[in-house]
Amino acid sequence: MTKVLAVTVVMALAATPGVAVAQAESLTLASELGSVLGAEAACGLKYNQEAIKAFIDAKVRADDMKFPSMLQSLSQGTAYRLKSMSESEKTAYCAQVTRVARTNKFIRD
């Protein structure tokens, strides 16, 4: 019995780093995508909704329940920060967001 318990504990501990890595990856993706989606209106862009859905289907784990709320918070934060950017900051930000959006097929050429 002790041996089974020890093996179970070792397996749980071994799985924990993987969970932490998956959560970190999810937060990073939510942050990066939130920066792009949150800039849509301020940068004068119009995104292809099917392309966004395809991106989510390809990149976000189906069981990731934290991703939607993280994405929403980070998108709203981006939209808010863009309001206080200087013209030059906004120009640079929007230029890169447009490139990322185009690369991911969120906007069409």
C-alpha cells in the first residue's frame, strides 16, 4: 500500500511541472492574442472572425477554462492602454499588430 501511495505521489509531482508549463503557455498566448485583438478598433482594423476561431482551435487546449477570461482582461487592457499612447507609440504598435494579424490571416491583403 505504501509503495502504491509513493508511486501516486511521485506521478502527481511529475505532472505538476507540466501543468505549470501549460498554464504559463496559456497565459502567454492570451497576452499575445489579447494585444492583437485589443488593438483592432484603435488601429482601424477589421478581423476575419473565422480566422480567429481557426487560430483558437489550433493553439488553445480545448479544456483550458482560464483562457477566455485571461484573453478578455488582456484585450481590454490593450484597448485601454492604446488610448493614452502617443501618436508615435500608436503608429509603431499598430504597424506591428497589423503585421501579426496579417501573418495569422486575421486580416486579408
